[in-house]
Amino acid sequence: MSRCRLPAVRCEHCGATRLGDAITQDGRPSPHAPRVASESVRGRHPTQWPTCPHGVAALADCVDRPIPPSCCPRLSLDTTP
């Protein structure tokens, strides 16, 4: 019996294992561990936590940076105050 194995790489920020290549086809880092941003994560963000025009808040990545929601993948996540 053969097993299909996906390549795995380590996150350069937190060390977590990511499946697939380190960079996606559109040049962005491979996503891993996105989660709903807690109030403390939102509070530490330098500006207001990003929300798309539909009212959906961005997720947080492994080092608490915002990730655009799936409904608005091109949402600007400018973090300059």
C-alpha cells in the first residue's frame, strides 16, 4: 500500500509544521494555524483590527498578525498607525 505524502516545512516565525510548500503560488507564505483573534490579540495590534466590508474580522496567524477572511482575500491589512 502506498501513502501519499505532502511536503512539510517549518514556519520561520513560530516553528510549527506547515503542509505543502513554504510559499503559495501567488507568492504569499503558506497559511497555518489561523484562528479567531482574541480580545488581547486585537488590543495589542497597533491600529484597529481589520474588518472586511461584510463585517467579518480578520483571523490571526501564528504570531498574531491579521489574515484576511475568506470572503475578502485581498483585504488591505495595513498596520501603520
